[in-house]
Amino acid sequence: MNETYFGGSLNCRITWSNRVGGLSFHSKRKDPITGEDFHLISISKGYDAANCPKFAVAGVVYHECLSVNAGTSFLTNG
């Protein structure tokens, strides 16, 4: 998605949120080993279900990537 829609310009990592039923969000982090700044996109565990369509997860990831691209350092469900 980064390559296709953002020309590979985003420095993001993606994980499932630890909270069940929580919101998807992104936050700015620093790698403890390399010191590299990156954005961590946390996807709500509600999307981690067999009956959840892949396009739903892709939509959330795209939304969070748009937020990262816009330069916000923290955004919840918006």
C-alpha cells in the first residue's frame, strides 16, 4: 500500500492492537535498537476475525496511512 499510494514515502510498521474492541490508531515511535523514527499503525483486534473482509482491514490501513502522510503524530479513529 505504501508503494502503490504513497510512493514508498511512509516509514510505518503495522501491528494488531492489544485491546479487544479498541480503536485503530497510529503513533510516532522510536526503534529502541536502531533509534529510527517510525509510525506504528495499530489495527483494532475487532478486524482480526475470519469473517472480516480483507478490504475492511485494507481500508483502515489506508486511512491510517493517509493520517501519517498528512503529518499528524497521533490520531484516533478520525
